[in-house]
Amino acid sequence: MGGVRVVVVGAGVVGFSTAVCIAENLPHVSVTLLGEKFSPETTSDGAAGILFANHNPDVPVEQQRRWFKSSFDHLRLIAQSEDAPEAGVMLSSGWQIFRDVPEDKTPYWSDLVLGFRIMTEREMVRFPEHRFGQAFTTIKCECSRYLPWLEKRFRRAGGQVDQCRVDNLQDLSGSFDVIVNCSGLGSRSLAADVSVQPVRGQVLKMEAPWLQHFIRDGDGLTYIYPGMQGVTVGGTRQGGDWNLRVEDNDTRGILKRCSSLEPSLTRARILSSWVGLRPGRRTPRVEVEREVEVKKGGRSVTVVHNYGHGGVGVTLAWGTAMEALGLVKKSLQGHRAKL
């Protein structure tokens, strides 16, 4: 495939995952990644980074399973390798608890994580305000380490990286044969997709080395995730909010809710506070935009979209990246003359 050029726009976890998948699986294709911001300044860097997946009624369950399984298996291999410390990937065991018994006690991903089981009455005693719980082992991925590690892996596969702002995908059509849009919230303008909305998230990093197990309220708003360097506690999920300031009211609310689940947090020191804007969308968009191919100079350039993951970017990144890879492969069939 010499001479074929692919560009990936976006340097977050979805962008770098997609770039790595393309570069490693299509070694004779030239792959370039463009990003305005790189780690540690991306939204992904502040993500809690633990693999959980909520059921999305608009996406076929088998597709959701495929995305989750691909990501889980990929990260599990890293967690069990010598690269785990550098990549910031680790196994994490703990509990997800619910104030009311959920309709689906065994979610579609229950057989894809490790050791999933329903919590016993004895275990639930420590959470008196909750009636039901699930215990299992999942994966925590700390993107402040994972993104630089992915970038190194991408460069080893022959990928090129350039820091620049992209204001219009058509500006890239003269230099590349396929454009892969992984711009997250930036897709509001780059893909003219106003359905992509900011979902403001605020989290704290705390010093509590005695905590070894995660605790997550089933509503997804309150969570405690021990990691390699500190414990991430949160959070907020404020749709349509562009505010990037750390708000004291949110900090107090997070500490109150998390301390009610883990009282020892009242003795923990706050290491840092962070706010990020998740790229919220009703469903992730992973598709070829065939009907509006970018045209310039008498040639056609296909756009593959992979964005809109909301709060499950780390959870689904590798799975949707592999799907985007398949779409890129299909689009390159039109370049057989170059192969």
C-alpha cells in the first residue's frame, strides 16, 4: 500500500488508539496523527480511566460487547505485561453498589470482566443505604501514562505526530487519502455535529494508599478509584456546561458523597483537582461519511468518524478504534491502483 496516506485528527485516547491500530495493522500505509493538545493537556488525561460500560439502547448489544471486549482484552494484556507500570494499566477489584435493585442484575459485560458475582448480604452491610451490589475485577488505565506510552508505540510502528490546530477537514484533503476524525468535542465544528455536547466532569486526586478496592455507586456520579499514584474520587456529570473552573461546591459535594461510602477519606489529603469536558453524544459515531466525501482538486477523500464517547472513552477506545480500522481498510479498496 505504498503511497497511501491516512491522517488521524485528535490526540486523546480515542485518537491515539485509532492511530496505533491503523499503523500496526497497515504497515505499508503512511499514518500521521494531528492534535492541538497532547498529554498531559487532553481531556483523556483527567479521566478516571476505569472500564465500566453502561447499556446504550441505541447500539446493538453485540456491538457494545465487541467494543468492550476488544478494549478489555487489549488492556488486560498490557496489565499483565512488563509494560504495565509505564503504560499505567492495572487490574482493579471492587464493588458497584445500587440504592435500588437494578432491572438487569447481570449486565451484558458481566462475563467479559473477571470474577463477576452478586455481593452477599454480609458484604452489603458496610453500605447500609444500598440494597444491591456487584463484585468484580476490571481494569484501570491512567491516561497520563497511557497516552505517552501509546505515542511511543505509534512512532515505533512508523507513525508521524504533528501538533497543530485543524479548523477544517477539507484543509487536509490535498495531503491525505483518508481522514479519520477522532476530535471528540471538536467534532461540533469539524463534523458540523451539534449533537455533540460538553458533559462537565470534576474529580479529585487524593492521597489514600490504604485504599485497595474501587467503590462505584450505580448512578455513576459517586466513585472511588485507587490507582498507581493516588485515588481518583468524583464526580460530576453536567451536560451542556462549558465551565472549566474547579468549583468549591462540587469539591465539597464530591468529598461528602465519597466519604459516606469510605469514611477513611476524611483523613486523606487532596493532591489535585481537575475539570474536563467529555464529548457527550447519544451514541458514539463510528462510521464512514460517504455522502459528503471531502473533494478538492478533482479527487475524493473519505472521512471516517470515531467520536462522541462521552464518559466511556477509555472503556471503548480500543474497540471503536478496531472498528474504525475496518472502515479505513474498506475505504482503501478504492486505492487499489496504488497498492
